[in-house]
Amino acid sequence: MSCLVFPAEPEWHEGQWRRKLSQVRRGGEGGGGLGRRECCLGTPGFLCLRSENLLVFALGITVLGVCHYTLTVKGSHLATHGALTESKRWSKIWMLFFVEVCTSFTAEYAKYGHVKMHHAYTNVLGLGDSSTWRLPCLNRYVYMFLAPLLIPVLTPLVAVERLREVELKTALRTLGLISLGLYSHYWVLLNVSGFQSPGSALACMLITRSLLAHPYLHVNIFQHIGLPMFSRDKKPRRIHMMSLGVLNLPRLPVLDWAFGHSLISCHVEHHLFPRLSDNMCLKVKPVVSQFLHEKQLPYNEDSYLARFRLFLHRYEEFLVQTPPITELVGLQ
């Protein structure tokens, strides 16, 4: 068990900074805009795959891979939080589209695991501690370099396994939407990109869906694991839990586009205000940073490369062993 000591400070309330943010208008890209943009970019990507020129073909793979992760990571993440629209009906529609059709996962479990558990109990052991990303049976090099390639295959398999816990009509809907998404991708590769055999089309699907699998896995572990963890019976106040247990990475153009600011450079802001749109998280970042520094609270930031080296060096400690519990001392 480890302890963090904070200096005593005058009593304050989270409402103080909510007032600071009240003048910043909420807004951002909706689900329709996000979907249309990626479809427009994806169309030339599929056409590039018809080319016999290796560079043009590689360009098509790259474009489709980035578009795929924009839909499945950025789109699914924002849709799960209801951050794409104010309408509850459209929020449900976008969540089904991005999570089940595009990502091949179950919408109910995605919302429960991410919103209800991970966000509500960030870094609380046994609840929102990102333990689903730990695979102690793998060594550091297999985990960091090879395991991400299995994510496109494992995602629908895990989704099907989770369907045992839902109602029959929900399971049938999820199976139908996942099948629609996978078959649509396969059909377009055969009929638009001109692939001649099912095997080559399936191989292309795997390659495009694996293009950013490495940073996807790395980002999910870099921003929480290795930071203070808390016990469920001594869970700190939300502001302390989020400032201590969440980390921002620097802005990275490709990952900002495909994963969104809320998952990369504004992850602290996203955990504090999970229903803010992606662009709004970027706008409130200076306010949140200033507020936390004024209150002498952590504002964790580190580079992708530094975290990568740290996890390779301390893999056993971070991803195999049970993390120590942190207790806060000196907080009012």
C-alpha cells in the first residue's frame, strides 16, 4: 500500500470550476457528420485497392484503416457517452451503428463496461481498474507487439460470448447488426475494390482492421495503468480520483483524428466531463489544467514513447502483478 500526501487547503467545491466552464458552449461533430466524412474518405480508399500499383494499393489500405478506427474508436466512444447528439433516440441509433455495425461489439456491454464501470470507478480495483487489458500469461514482447493483431478477431468473439447475458431479442439484434457490418465490408471489397477471392478479401479486412491496433491497445493501458489505484471501500472524491488516475498524451495528428482528442490529449478532461463532445474537450483543456494546478492537484501528462518504454521496462509490475492500493493523506 502506498500513500500520497497532499497539503491542507481551504474547502472548495467542484461547482467552482463548473462555473468557469459555463460560458463555453457545448457543441461538436454529430454522428451523421462523422459517418458521412469517413464514408467520403473511405470511397477513394476502396477504389485505390483496385490499382496494381503497390503505392496506390498501400494508400488505400492506410485510408481504410484510419477510417475504420475513426468509426470504431472515436465514433463508438462518443456514441457510448451520448456525446454525438442531445437526442436520446438518435443517441441510441448512433450507438448501435458505431458499436455494433462498425465495431462488431455489443452496445449494452460497451456502455456498461465503459460508462457504468470504468468512468464511475476509475482506477478502483476490481471495478474500473482497466484489468480487462491485463493478460498475465503473455510476456512483454508478445503483449506489446503481437497481441494487438488479434483485436479484430477477438472483438466479435467476445461480443458473442457476452450475448449469453442479454435478452434473446437483444442478442438477435446484435448478431444481425454485427453480421451486417462484417458482410458489408466484405461485399464492398469484392464488388467495389475488385478482389477475386474470398480469402484475399478477408485478408484485406484483417489488415485494415489491424492498422492501428497497436496504438489502440497501448493508449488504453498507458492512460490508467501505472497510476494510483484505489480500494472500493476507500474510494476518494471524484475530482481526486480523476486527477490522480488519468493521464493525457500529447497531441498526435493520426491518433487525434482516428481516436479523438478525448482519448488522447484530453483524457483527463473527458473523465471529468464525459458527455462533452470531442472538440469541446479540447476547448476546456486550458481551463481544467489551470484549475487543477491552482488547487495543487495532479495533471498527469507524458509522451507516448516515454510510456511505451516505461511499460516495457516495468511490464511485470504493471500488467502481471496486482497493483498496490494508494491512500490519500492530508485531504479535507
